[in-house]
Amino acid sequence: MKHLVSLLCIAAMLLGQSLCAQPAAGDAGALPPFSPAWIDEDAFDERLRHVHGSVPDPEVGLFGPDSMMWKITRYIEPGGLATGRAILMHVSHPWIAQGIEDHSKSRHNLLERGRETFMYALLMVYGTRDQALQAARDVRVQHDKVSGRLASEAGAFARGSEYRANEVEAMLWVHATMWESMMIAYELVNGPVSQEDKERFYEETRLFAYLFGIPDEALPAGWDAMIRFCDEFRASDRFVITPEARDLVKYLYGSHGALMWLPMKYNKLVTSASISPELRAAYGWKWGPVRHVFHDASIDTVRFIHWVAPNYLLENPVHREAMARIRGKRAGWFTRLELRAALGRWSLVQ
């Protein structure tokens, strides 16, 4: 189980060439010309101070049981369905693909590195205020080590140009497409979310963005503005499928043992259905009527299981552990076993 979680949840980590999606008429130039803006230590610390002062109850943490953040991430199906799409979005930014290629710990120990990064994201969402802030500082230290130069020209990015993980637009791209993908998957299983709730969710994701030092002025004004940013980025010369991206995706969906064959095949099918034909073609993925029918039937099955199965089999165990913490109790044995199997530890946010 731990390898399944690692494979499906490395999205929060993943911060001849061809454009995977051509700009639609009138879309070219929708984003301003790229000019890197680094998130320095002072700006990062200022954002964390804002988060610190925004949390009413430090033991509940940044969001809490009544938040859209906890509602959207409560069950495991949306996360599993969303992660493949988010990964493909992320590595279609040349900086992110190059960063993974250049930093061997990420490239050659992808499963364990992804597991570690997933734990940081869970600490930010479900931990106490202090746990969330410490996770943000730990991630910042890791990101400080990720820098280098592009091996070849890639759209807006010249060969030999510098990249760093702690850059505003790159961070915003990872942030926006992660939550965009999560909402798409959540609605696929649970049905439409109202515009009001999407805006409430977006306001909560701003707090999550602050944990990475993303400034207010860089964040879109609301949910629809964030989706426009994602669409404009995909239509821009910053969205490029490099050889490094293809190699990473090929590795991710390659052979990871007999037990992983079926889960990864299914994840690839779901991911294929959620991306554009141009992106499927860029990664060499096939699609057609048979796959379409099988995908739709499988999603109907997921919805049925979600409707009839007991919560304890479907809930994210970290959500359950956080709820126990808020009630002043210890998480039950089943939750602790799930955490041990998935994350390699008996407790995360207790």
C-alpha cells in the first residue's frame, strides 16, 4: 500500500520538445512575458507570520472540520484520481521536469521522496498550526537545494537559463493545478460543487499558498481567475513537454511490480480522460471509444462504492486522526494501522 500511496501522491513534490497545447485564437500573449521572481527568505517569513496570525485555534490548525479544504480532501478517491493529472501538469513546466532530472534523490528515489512530500502536504492541511508552519519551513529548506540550468531550450526558457524551485510563477503553477485537479476529481465522484463553495475553497487555498511564500499580488482574485490562469499557462510558451518530462512520466507509469500493474494502468486511464488530446499525444498515450466507455463505467463503479461503503474504508486516515485530536482523543487502532501502511508511521498529526 505504501508504494501505491507514494506513486499516486507525488504531485505536491513535483515542483524533441514541442508545445503540448497550441494557443487558441486570441489567447497568445494572455500571460505577460516571463520574468522570474524569486521568493526570498524575508518574503517567506512574512507569509508565515501572516498564517500564524490567521489561525483562530492553534490546535485545530489552518482549516478545520467546517472547512472546504477538509471536505474536499476527506476521502481517498479524489486524491487518487487527481494525482496523475496534477503530475502531468506539473512536469509540463520545463523547470520542474529539469529539477527532478537534475536532483538524483528525487529522480532515482521517486517513491520515497513522494511519500515524504505527501506527508508534508498532509501536515499543512491537517496538522496543528505549529505542525503546519514547521512543515512549511522544512519544505522551504528542501526547495532551497533545487536549482540549476536548463539542458536545452524549451519554449520561453532559453538553454542554460537558471531555474529555482522557490520562484513565484513556478510555485503558483504547481499550487493552482494541484487544486484544479483535485476539484475536477472531487466533482467526478461527488457531483457539482456550487460556485459559492468553490470561492470559499479558493480562499482557503490562499492560506496554503502562503506556506510556500507565494505573495498576495501573485495569487488570482478568485476561483474562476485561477482557472483562467491555468488555461492561459497551458496555452503559453511556458507549457512545454521536454524529454525530461516524457522520461519521468514513462518511469512513473512503467513497471513497479505485479501488485502495482493494475492500479497504475487504471490511474493512467483516469488521467488520460482528464487531459487534452494534445497532451495525450505529446506523451504518446492512446485514447479511443473503448477506453472512453471503460473509463465511464469504472467511474460509475467508484461512485457506487463511495455511496455504499462505510466511511472508515474510504476516509483519508489523516482526516480521521485530526478529528480525534480535536476531540481530545487518540486515533483508533485501524487508523493507526492505515497510517503505518501508507506513510510508514503510526501517527502524523496527533
